[in-house]
Amino acid sequence: MGERVATAVGRSVWAFTERNPDLAALVIEEDGRLNDLQHRAHELSYAAILTQAPVATDLREILSLLHMASELERMGDHCVSISKLARGLVDLPPPRDNAGLPGLAEMCSDQVRDILVAVIERDLADARSVAARDDGIDQGYHRLFNDQVHVMAEDPEGVFAATTMIFMAHHLERIGDRVTNIAEDLIFLEAGVIEELD
């Protein structure tokens, strides 16, 4: 699921930068597979709870991984939203610049891949480090937002494209937040404590 999400992040923004509706459609289509994987994770988790009656660490592991799967599924939904926005811009003149959107997407993809490594290795220090990088995504989002507000003030004809890019960046920022949630899930899984990562 995680690798599919990381790939979808890149593809959804490429669909925008390359003006490629087929790539946007691919992200939307692939989301069905991500949903199927989440449903399978739910089925396996519920079956384990019903048949094995897990307690303590085992139950905590099942619940944590189940929540992680839900976070990944929601990230996929954000990628679908970006792709739909990208399709809406295909027939319009390209904006003056991409406002740092590809760089923001790359940061998100790397963050998704890195949190998966931390989960697989059960590395809490890495999880905290990956979550801390969310500040960079937040800063990139705010920078893009401010830049596009200036674009709209200077060029009324560019309002639709600028607004759309702000929405795309907002979806990327939310993906970063969900990575932080997974880091918190891993800490709960391994340490049994709820720790809020900022």
C-alpha cells in the first residue's frame, strides 16, 4: 500500500506538470486497488481478533497496523483529488511556473517511503525524524500559498490555475500530516504510549 501511495503522489503531480490526463486517470484507476488492499487488511485484522483473541502487545500491533492502512488509503484519496484537479487544468494555458509543486510532491513521496522503512524496521528514532520533516512540507505549502495569492492579485486570468495549485498543495500537506500519524502509530505499537509528534 505504501509504495502505491508514494508512486501515486508523484504521478498525480506529473499529470499536472506534463498536462497528461491519461496519467491522472491512471492514478484514479489505481486507487481502487489501494482500497481493495485496505479492505483486505481490515478482513485479516478482524479475523485475527475474532479467532485468536489477541491481548496486550498482539492486540496493539493489530490495531496500529490497521490504523496505518487506513492512513495510507486516505493518502491515496488525496492523490486522486490532486489528479482530478490536474485534469481540470489540461486545456488551460500553463501557469507562469509550477510554484514548487513538484518539489513538494517529491518531499511527500520520500516521506511516505521513509516512514514505511521505519515501520518495517520498527525504528522509533527514524519515525520521529521522518515526522519532523513535515515542517518542511508545511513551509513549502505556505510559501506556495503566498506566491499564488500574489499571482492572483497580479493576473486575474490566472486565478483558477493558482487556486487549483493551492488545493493540490493542500492535499500534499495533508499527506505529510498522515505520515506523522503513522509515525505516532509506530510509537504506540512499539512503546505502548501515545506520543504527539509536531
